[in-house]
Amino acid sequence: MRTRKRIEQRTRSGREWVFTPFDFLDLGTPYAVGMALTRLLREGTIRRIARGLYDRPRPHRILGTLHPSADAIANALARKLGTTIQPGPAVAANQLGLSEQVPARITYETDGASRTFRLTHPPIVINFKHRSPRRLPRVGTGGHRKLSETGALVTAALRSLGKDHVSAARLVPLQAAFSARQRSAIKRDIPLAPAWMRPHLMTLVSDS
């Protein structure tokens, strides 16, 4: 099967997905992948968001063609750079419903270098801020375990609210937001969290 056809089929995932040429290197050489993406772009099957970033247009009957989310863009950038990321504190709090404030600066923490990405479509700025790899959701080497993806998200959200503004009542709505598997991950991560967060994390998993 030709590289273009195989790439086109993979983009039909039905989910929101921002992709880069690196996501298709198992389907062909870098040159073949680049040419295939160029053809798909000319056909209108995919669109370019920024240099090296693409998605499949998602039409909406009222809103028109939707922009990809900052989260989808950030994850594509992280895959391209080969880094691990997690939403920064303000973004995490917003995603979990602990804060209604939309952060003015969309920041993700990374084990890579700090970088800033300015996009035109959509018109957003995404910041990657370096943070100790121990605080990021990846299994460590040498027997050192790091936070799970869920645990990292929750601890980042609590860090955004601050020690003096977190209460059991405020966390109650979150108790039903996680699957049993996610709650188990949070429970395992409690010893890795700052001491002041541990009682609040226990509240989240108290019924598990």
C-alpha cells in the first residue's frame, strides 16, 4: 500500500489528533512521508497548523471548522521533541474543574528544555517549562518510581490552588471523576506527593 494512502487512513482515527511527520516514520522513509503529507495538504485532506504540525479538519455545523485544542498541539510537540510533558498547575486545575479561570499563558511542564511556541491557527502561545523529571509522569530508571500521569495531573492542580485554598469539600466533585484504575494510581502516588497534599489525595481515594 502506498505511503500516502496508509497515512491518510491513519489520520481517520475519529479523535482529535495533531500529528507530525515523526508519527508516520513506521510507514515510510522521511522523504516518502514528507511527500505524502504534502499531497494530502494540497488535496485538503489535512491542514497545516504550524511548521511540521498538521491535523485533519473537523467541521462543525454551527461553529465551522474547529481549531485543535492546546492539549492536542502540546502533545504533538512533545512527541516531536521526544520529551515528557504534563499540564502546568493552572491548566491542570482548569482541566479538572477545580478552577474556572482559563489561564492566560498555556503552560506545560517538561523534562526537556524550556521553550515557547507561538501559533497563528489557532492564535495561542504554548510554553514548555522545564521541571525536575521526578515530578513528571514517567517510570524512572534505577528503581526510582515517578508519578503516574493521573497523579501528576492532580498534584499539579493542587499546587495551582495552593496549600491554604484546598479543602475536602472542594475535592468532593473529583471523587467521581476518576476511574477505579486512575484512583488506584493516585493512591500509589500518595507517598511521592508533598506532605501537605497527602490528606487531600487520601480524600480522593477514600471510597476505593
